[in-house]
Amino acid sequence: MMRLRTILVVCVLAVGAAAGAYYWWQQQNNQLPAHIATGNGRIEAEEVHVAAKYAGRVSEVLAREGDMVDAGDVLARMDTAELDASFARAKADIAQAQEAVAEARAQIAQRESELSFAEQELGRAIFLVQKGHVSKEHLERRQTERDTARAVLDAAGARLFSTQRAVESAAAEARRIEAQIDDSVLKAPREGRIQYRLAEPGEVLADGGKVVTLLDLSDVYMTIFLPTSQVGRVFVGSQARIILDAVPEFVIPAKVSFVAANAQFTPREVETRSEREKLMFRVKVKIDPALLRAHVEKVKTGLPGEAYVLLGSDVDWPAHLGVRLPPAPGQ
């Protein structure tokens, strides 16, 4: 009986001590200096949707929800059977066009030889006409043969130009198909954690169909709303602190990364001072990416908490808002 009574007394004292500590902490928070603004919010991270650029069937999905991935890691692959066939055909078209170029060059060499012979024959005919050995009709035939040979050579040159453009066109088509094949391998655009796996192998997606959602854990922030009386003293780069409800013993350093230019919760007609004080402005408080990398395994989005912003550069933080961080992995 005495033992049970002792246990009950110890439990009551422990609960009382915890309640007292919580009350003290609340009192400290409620007694904020005038140069500190505060607001409630949730931890958020920039979401990146990794999607299929072109319509097609999902071949495999390598990423799992919760996986940490690096930039460039392969997350999924789309089926490329049709693209592979098109690419093979494009390469065959290139080879065929290159053969046509070689043939056109050979024809040009032949036509140049024919033109040279025709010009030589024309020269002889001019000499013989001057000597009176042949008629003018013979000279005119040689001139016609020379002109015909020159026209045929010009046509061969035009055909060479056309076949060269055909090679370039076929090569461009091959590069286009190859780019589509490369785009069918879905890679992580940046380092982060897989939040959602939205497609499975065998699913057919439309253009832009999402496959996975990635959280960029180097861009973690909390959004709060501050009144007009305080937001005028908040600037991008202002110092801030974040305390999460789940771990109130830690105080996370941060900085203001965004201050909205337009107010939220605006009354229809702002006329009196009291109504102007109802205006609230959105403020983003961002955690240093270097700090996030050191504790990346512990970063969780959606956690509620409170952010504190320093209103001014020549003021200090109170003791209970001094930076307190968990030990980094390996320490």
C-alpha cells in the first residue's frame, strides 16, 4: 500500500513539474519584446513534379516513397519501343541520303568531264571555221553541245545540294527522336525526398502525366501572416526563428525570404484605422540550405509550429529564442 502511494506521489510530482515547465515556456513566449513579431504556420518544402514529357506507357518506376535521391538519379522509364523503331528508320534514312550525296558528286565529276570535252570540241570547231574547213552549222552544233553539258552540270550541282539538305533533314529527325528517347528516362532534377509515387508500370500517361513528386529539402520554409503594424518593419533577409510543436526544445535559425506586396484578409472598404489594422501580409521564413543538408534525415514537412521575426537589425533575441539545434549525424 505504501509502495503504491509512493508511486502516485512521484507521478503527481512529475506531472506537476512538466506542467510548470510548460507554463514557464508559455509565459516566456507570451512576454515577447515589441521588436519581435510572431505567427503560426507549418513546415513546407518546394514540390517538384517529375512528369512524362510525351504520352506513353510507363515501363518501370524505380523510386519509392520516402527515398532520398540525388540530382540526376533515374526515377522512372517510359516504354520506348516505337521510338526505338523510329530511330532505326531515321538512321537508315541518313545512310540512304548519304549514298545519294555520293552519287550526286560522282555525276558532277562526270558532267564536268563532259563539259570540258564539249568546250574543247567547240574550240576546235571555231578554229576550223576560221580556216574555212567546216561549215557554220558544225560550229553551232558544238556550241549547243557545250551549252547542254553546262546545263546538265548545273542540274547535277542542284541535285547535290538537295541531297545534302536531305542528309541534314534526316540527321535532324534522328536527333529529335533520340531526344525523345532521352526524355523517356525520368531523372531527379534536384536532390530531395520522394513524397508521392503517382504512377505504376503499365499505366498509360498523357503528355505531362505526373509519375513522382519530389520534395526539395534544400528549400524548406514556413509561411506566416503578420499585421500591417509589424510587416512594415520586416524585410527580405530579416532574421527569424522557428519552433516546432513536436520539438519545442529546439530553436531553428531562419531568414525572411519573401514579403507579400499585397495584403490578405482585406475588408471591402478600408476607411478607418481599425480596419487598416486587419490587413495581414504573407511572409515566408526560410531555413538555411546548409543547415538543412546537415540534418536532412530529420526534415519533415507538415509539422506545425511558430515563427518569430526580428523587427530591426540593431536588436537582439531574448534568451529563450537563442539557437538550439539537435546534434548533427555523427556527432
